[in-house]
Amino acid sequence: MPQRFTYGSHAEQFGELTLPHGKEPAHGTVVIIHGGYWRANYSLELGRPLAADLAARGWAALNLEYRRAGNGGGWPETFADIGAGIDALADLPERTGFPGPVIALGHSAGGQLAVWAAGRRAPRVVLNAVVSQSGVLDLRRAHELGLSDGAAENFLGTAPDQDPERWREADPVQAVPVPVPVFVLHGATDTTVPLELAENYVKAADAAGGTAELRLVPGDHFDLINPGTPAWAEVLRTLNDAAARTSG
């Protein structure tokens, strides 16, 4: 069963740690950051099946909740929550001495937050890699396309031309490179987040000297968070690749 912990006083500042039954993790820790275009009507419930499957395969899984637009989130609250939630790993007695890397696994809007977290300043818990699952990795382009009825502007509370510095700090494609490998998975039949956002990020990261790899996987936007699908099998393979890459 997941072990719930809090990292702040707000009702949405909590996470769930799921451990392999009866033993320490064999591979490392995966921080699951759910999507939902940063809106309050989507929650860490999306990540629970992933956490259970990962724990069954020998990973520690930290399923992270955070304030979203509509329940106290947005700029800068959501970003502060992601950083604090990941850093809370350092204080969890259940995790003391866990081997292996810490890898952020973010789906859709969670992919944007996972990549942002890899580049944050002075973290207590350092991420070793990021796996993005059809992540919204180019916020300006998402805004231009009007994805999910203007979700990016709703999330950041302003338009790009009104506060370009805020958008620069939040937008993965403008904050390259990050100091860890980023594995950019995208569903081949995804109609929710356009492939060009992933392509734009990888191109920008490569040009800036970062390490980013695009992997097109079978299935749609939600197959990536559905254990048992071919897309989820590719997520698992990529997590193993990320762990191997970061262990040298």
C-alpha cells in the first residue's frame, strides 16, 4: 500500500511512496508527476497504476501531488510544490539508503514539470534523468496552438508577450540544457499533444549541448500511462536505459 506523506500545509501538498513488497528497491526511485494540463480536476490518481506496477518491478515509486490551476497552483506555486515534493525524499525514513538513481517520470503537463525540475537551482534531491511521456515541452508553441483551451496561459497566469521572463523560466524548450539526460517519449498516434513539441525540445536541447533523445512509441496519449500496453512497455525499457546510463 502507498505510504502518504506531506511536504507542506496545503491539502494538495502531499505524495504517496510505494515500495516493493518486503524488500528494498532494486533499481532506484521514480518520481511520478501526473498530467492534466495543470488543471485542478486531474490528480495523482492518474499515477497510482504506474506506481503499483513500478513497485512490483522493483522500483520505489513516489507519486507526487501538487497545487494546480484552480486550487492554488500556477506560477510560482506549482513549481515550488514540485521542487519541495521531490526534496521531501531526503526526509522520508522509508527511503534512507535506497540504491540507484532518482528519475522523474512526467506525463503530458507533468513532462513539462519533470524537465523543469531537472534544471532547478540548488536541489536537495538531485534528479539523475527525466523520462517525458508525451510532455508539453514547448509552452510557447502550445500557447500558439491553443492547446486545451489556452491551458498554458491559464497555468502561467499571463501571455508570453506580457511576461516573457516568466515564460522563459517555465518553458523547457527555452531552459536548455538541463544537466541530466532527458528521454522524450511520444505516442505515435497522440492527438492530445502534438509531436512537434517533443521535436522542438530535442532540437533545442541538442543545439545547446544537452542530452535529449526522442523515442516514438506505439499508441496514443494515454497508452503511455496504461500498464500492460506496448507504450508502457517502452516506458519501462526507457527507465531501465536511464538507470543504466546514469550508473555509468
